[in-house]
Amino acid sequence: MWLSLYAFGYLVLEITAICFAYSAVARARTPQGSIAWVVFLITTPLLAVPAYLFFGHFRFRGYVIARRDSEEVIAGIGAFAKGHPARGTGGEFGFGSFERIAELPVVSGNSFELLIDGQQTFDAIFAAIDGAEHYVLAQFYIIHDDTLGRAFAERLKRAAARGIEVRLLFDSVGSVKLPKPFLEDLRAAGVEVVNANAIYGPRHRFQVNFRNHRKTVVVDGQIGFIGGLNVGDEYMGRSKAFGPWRDTHCRLSGPVVLQLQLVFAEDWHWATQQLPATKLLWDPKSAEDDVDALVLATGPGDVMETGSLYFCACITRARKRVWIASPYFVPDVDILTALKLAALRGVDVRILVPDAIDHKTPWLAAFDYFDEVREAGVQVWRYAEGFMHQKVLLVDEEIASVGTTNMDNRSCRLNFEATVMVFDEGAVADVALMLEADFARSFLLEKRLAQQPLAIRIGAPFARLFAPIL
């Protein structure tokens, strides 16, 4: 009898595995991911079926774009963009690829200020919140109930007490440790707090896909912030485990802030099915710096592979250099090919990654890519003074990008991300100086995988098998 029940149970498991395998083939975002799942599901269904329930990913259906539901807002942004056309032409390749990915135009009349590490970033954010006259829109993937988290909450509550409208989006997976009293206290003070995954997204840490990984603040439609820092003491360098924390945010003003505000409006609509747009201001003042800029938001709801296209579009247009700082290096095939081809044609290609570990699997997986890109001439630099978490990209003297997008499949295909791209020699020079200082605190990787410690030699190839979900 027990044998019959076991056989029946195994048959059900095999049928489920076959159904999931078909789902992986029919709906996966990449062939590599579908093949990996098919092999895993068919050969080891006992492990693979539960894993697919948690980690299986496919094209995200039904993401409601707020800009399409608010003709008045998008018309206003379009009209403002016509009054602030890009000063530059985008060079040989133009701006077309980036504008089509973003579904927004490159606009002029902006300022771009680098904010290096936690102190600069949160000093600037807190000052902007304290100076708000109408509203504050804030969105973070991770918020902790610690010294920085409580200081952030106090700023929001004080703003609300002054009659400022304050809206806060948080991701329930990234902020899984955030206690309910922290949120209830904010709501009691008049802050409108919403879980970015309230309706459609993951509810707990085991539902790992489709996270809102954006980290932005918009004040009065005039000032915007975007970058790699979340709200937690580790981002201020207070973690004993990580020590100094190297990260980058930036402060924006000008019409590009409208685009950052629009992304927030989309996410708010996604989470609440309501538009905050009727109460928002859509007429920012132009900045004297007059920088060309564009906010490029990507996510699993996009029809095209926008995250991967962003990296490839940047890399393929490089003629002299492309420098990329990312805490994780698990690129897809297209990005990997673009990097190697750029290096082979003589471009100075540098990848800056942390030597320290925060997530072991992607850290290990990266080692299985390093030999491949180094063989083509790509330099791999490992940041050695604490943990490096910034997401920064630099192309020639033409493009600099600061945002939330890591160089991995999770950022390119599974998370909602955003980055600001600036097309200005002065801004690019500032970013280059910052990265040069980071290279000075790093060492050039010269050892091949075969020369690494045994744990890395064995672990890296296996970790790379999980690349489609890292």
C-alpha cells in the first residue's frame, strides 16, 4: 500500500514537474533560464518543483502603467520636453535607443550633483525634506528600524506635521524585518505609507521575484534623488560586518525630475490603483547647469528586455572607455558578449566589484565569468576597503549613469529598477574622478579561477548555474 502511495505521489510530482517545465519554456524571459529549469525539473523534481514555486520567473503580466492612465500628465511632460530639448545630439548613435527604452525624451535644463556615500546622501535628502513646501515622495527597497531609519522617519513625520503631503513606498521583501509599529507610527503621524507589492507583488521573502528595487526621493517636483543607498545603518558605514560602505546617490533638479516623479506615480498606481498625479506639480524650474538627462526605468513588465538593452546600448557605443561599478557581476549572454567585443576592439573596459561578500552565491558566480572577460581584455577591479554597493556606469566623455541597476539577471529582468543617465562632459568628468578614487582603493584581479582557493574553484561553476535567478 505504502509503495503504491509513493508511486502515485511520485507520478504526481513528475507530472507537476513536466507542467512547470512547459511553463519555463513558454514563458521564461531567456532561453538560458528555460533550459536550466527544464533540466532541473525533469532530473530532480523533488527539489526543483518547490524551487520553481519560489524562484521560477517569467514575463510579468498586467503591469498597469500610470502614464498611460493619465493623459493630462504625459501630455504636460511632453509639452515641457518640447520647451527643453536636449542641447546635444547624442553623437554618432544619437539618443534614440535610450529614449525608446525609457519611453521618455532626453531633456535639457538639469543639474546633476554626485552624493558620495551615506553622509552626503542623507544630509542632502534630509535637507530637501526639511525644505519641502508641498509634498515629499519617497521610495526605498530597504528601510530598517535603526538609527538612520528612525531619523528618516522623524523627518517624514515633521514634514507631515507642517502640512506637507508625504507618501512613502517600501518593498515588503527588502524591508521584511521592518516592524509594523514603525509603519503604524508613520501613518499615525499623517504619512501615507504603502507596500509597493500591496496588490500584485511578493508578500514575503520567499517570493523573491518582481521586487521594487528603486531608491528615490522627489520633493515638490523640483528636487530629485536616485542611487544605490537604502535606509539603514549599514549604508552609513556603521555595520561591524561590512565596515565602510561605498555607495553613490545623486541630487537632480530641472525637468528630469518630472521623469523621476512619473516613475513614482507609476509605482504608486501599481500599488494602490490610484494616481497621485492630480496633486503633483509638473512645472520644475530649469537649472543653470543645463545638463542633458534622462530617467530610464526598467522592469519585468516591459515588453522588451529593457535592463539588458540599457547595458548593451551603453557598452556598444563606447569608443575609448566603459567603466562599470556593480556589487554583483552575473551578466547575461548579450551583456557578456558586448563587454568582450568592446575590449577586443581596444576600449578600456573596467568592471569594479567588491572583494567583500554580502550574498555568497552571486559573489561566487562572478568568479566563473572573470576568466572569460579577462581573456578578451576586460579589467576586473576588486574594491578592498569595505563593501562597495554603487551602481554607476561611464562611457567615454559622453555618458554617466547613477541608479539602482546591478549587472545581474535579477536587476535586468526580475526587479523594477531606475537609473538617471546624464549626457554632459562636466558630469562625466566628476563621475570619472570618483571612480578613479575607487580604483585607487581596489586591486586588479590577476589570478585565474584555477589559482583561487579550493572553495571558490569548486563553488563558482555551481553558483553560475543559478545565474538566471541571481
